[in-house]
Amino acid sequence: MEWEDTCSVPKVKRVGTVYKKTDVSNLQNILHDKFVIRASNSRKVEGIWNNFKNIEYESIERFVPHKIALKNSDPEYYNKEIMRLNKRLEKHITEET
């Protein structure tokens, strides 16, 4: 049986943001300063909205730390029910010890 070749999907490392370690004061200053300048450059709501989104993305890249998420050791074919049972089993084992 060729289970692994036909049914498994390789897991990809992903980068996540760590919002609780954000440099808040610098983030607020940059958002305030840049938004005032860029909002005055456009008179249309769509232009102001696009400028705001660009400022947000730039600010997140600069002031919010990023980390690579750890790989989940569970096989890809685990569904929610199996994961729930697995957690119950782990909890039961730790309670016994």
C-alpha cells in the first residue's frame, strides 16, 4: 500500500507574528506621523484606505517580531476527533502520575 505517497501532504514551515512583543510606542508614532502625511496626499476614500493599509503592513514588518512556527508532530491524517481523544489521553496520563 502506498499510503504516504498518495495521501500525505508535506507540512510547510510558516512565519507567525508575535504581537505581545510589539514595540508599541514606536508603532504608534510611525502610524500617527505617516498617516497624517499620506492621508493628505489623496482626496479619495479609496486612496486614503490604500495608504492606511500600506502603512499598517510596513509598520507590522518593522515593529512586530516574527518567528517560525514549530511543526506539528501529529500526522496529516489526524482529524479533530482523533486529536481530541489524543489530548484526553495525555491529560489522563498526566493525572495518574
